[in-house]
Amino acid sequence: MKGKTSRGRPREYDPEEALDAALGEFRRRGYTATSLDHLSDATKMARPSLYAAFGNKLEIYRKAVRQYAEQSVEQRRHALFDEPSLEKGLGDYFGFIIGAYHSQDGEPLGCPVLSVISGEAAADPEIGAELAAAVGKTDAVFLKRMTMAAETGEISSDADVSGLASMLAALQHSLALRARAGTPRPELLAIARAHVTLVLKAAGHGSGKAGK
């Protein structure tokens, strides 16, 4: 019939849900062990549809991680940069991170980057670059926060902010590994608290050195 326009076929998948499902497979199996068949089953999308929507396996992983980061960036940013207390901000940040290292059912998944692609980084330059970029971003975030604390007098003005930032980044990496290995959340939280206490002490927090 003339004059009648076709609206086309509606999308048979939700991109956000599909990427969430794909990332779940990567986090459970690791990058190499996750096949396109696994991704197809998890997303309920045929392999040609996966390619058309998201690209190849590496692109699916990249887009899934990017979405994960975008979904959690506000909570992480708020903890580190909006909370006026450095001690509370770090506590809130690591509490959120530890929660994110587990599924809603409590399944230990670890970090969607460190726990998924670290084993492939040495053999695949492209994946190695992904890992290096993720580590660099973590270092930069902590360096920015510790520099801010030094500038505002919350920690000593001559504190080694670069070294302290590296210690906090190393803590995050350790928590990711421990979470993937099944360390219970209460134990992870205790490790984080103890480490943060040491970092704050080394920074001159609350010792009368701040502002000097």
C-alpha cells in the first residue's frame, strides 16, 4: 500500500545488557578462554550479530570494559574527590572497589582488566597496551588525589605523593588478585584499612606535619 512507511525491525538486543553479559563471561573465564560461542550464548546474540554490533572479540571486550568504567566512574570520583576527608574518601573508594570485584550473587570475579587480560599482556602487544593504560590511569587518579591532599594541608606538603600514589595503586591491584582468588570481603576490607592507615601515616596525616 502506497504511503505506508516501514519502521524497520526493532533491535532484538539491548546493547548495555549485552555488554554486561559479555563482560561477565570475560571475568569468569579470562580473555583467552572466552570464545565467541560463550559470548553468543551469554548475550543471546548470534555470532554475526555480535560482529555487526560490537566488532571482534577484542573490541567486544574493550567496549564492555568502557561501559563498566562509565557506570562506576561517578561513585569512584565522588569518594576520592568530593569527600573532604582523605581517610574517609580512601575508605569509601576501596569499599566500593571491593564490592565491584564481586558479582551481585557474591561470586569472586576480580578486576575486569587485571583479572582478565594480565596473562595475555606479554604475548599480545595490543592487549599489553590495554593493561598498561589501565594501570597508568589508576596511578594518575591516586597521584591527583594525594597531590590535592598535600596542597590543602591534609598531609605533609613534602610528602612523597608519587610514592604514596603507587602504594595505593598497588593495594588496588592486590585486592583484585585476592578477590579473584576468593578472599572473603571482610578480609579484603581489613587489608584495605590497614594499608590505608600505613599510607596516611607515611604521608604525615594527622601528625602535625601537614601544612608545614
